[in-house]
Amino acid sequence: MKRLEIDYSLMSMDVLVSLARYNFVNRTCNNTASSVLDFGCGSGYGTRVLKERFKDVTSFDVYPDDYKPAGIDVIQDITKIKSRKYDIITCFEVIEHIDADGQVNLMSDLSELLNPDGTLFISTVRKMDPPPTENRKKEHIKELTYDELLAHCNKHFSNVYTFGQIDQTITTFYKDNHYHFVFICTGKK
């Protein structure tokens, strides 16, 4: 008999939480022929999840330290991804790593990269003051509240569906109880 062996750590929980967002996209979008952009793909784990469902997945990220994820091709030049439009864009846990002006530019770029009937999935960790960990103090340049992320999305999209995430569960419960915000944006303005 095959057994599932789990070596649990707090990092394992982070992996499950992150993967839940990509699985949410896979369960939400029915057209497997959709072109998908994984914007800010990091090490590429989410790209791999998306490729299980979609045939056309592009990965984008910038690695100042010359990091190269194993097993996937990552475009690092934004002008190369701007040469086409995408049906679905994922941008998970990226916006909080950018300053306020960069966040405005990011939302504009994401909107421009989408087909007119495309869908943006965007998420961020809920702003906490003070940040609860040293990593967040160092890596998160500008965390957003629910209302701040909603304002960014409403500027570019007519329809913004808001969800929250606690651990692996993405739901529509009360926003102040969630650790992450996961928004689905459609209807480009």
C-alpha cells in the first residue's frame, strides 16, 4: 500500500496556502485553451499547477540575484510579455513587494496585458501594523488593506469579486478575519 508521508513544518503550511490560490484558478476557469500569464511566478511552483490545467502558460518574474527556477522557462523582460494579451493573469503575493507608485504601474500593466474579456486573479497578504515577522518588515515594501486593494482593482475593472483566505480555504467570509485577500477582476475599463 502506498502511504502519504508528511514532514510537517511551518514552511509546509506556507506552501499549501500558496498552492491553494493556484488551485482556486484551476477550479474557477473552465476553458483549458485560455492563455495564462503567471505574473511574479517566483520559483515556478504555481506555474506548474497552472500547466496541469491550461495548455498555454507563460511565466514572468524578475530575479535581481540571477536566480533561475528549475524546470520552467521564465521571461524576465516585461517588453516580451507585452507583445501579446492573455485570457487569465495570476498575480499572487506580488503587489506588497512594490512601493505605492509601482503598485499603480503594476495594476495598469496587468490591465493592459489582459484581453478585453480577460480575468485577473490578484492576491496579497492583509496589512498588519506592525508587521508580525522580520521577513515581512524587510520584504514587504507597502502592504495593502482590503479597501486599498479594492480601490486599485476598481480603477481598472468593472467587476471585482472579493474573497479571503485562511490557510487553504478561500471563501467570502468577513474580510477582517482573513489573512490573505484574493480578488477576481473582470470587465476591463
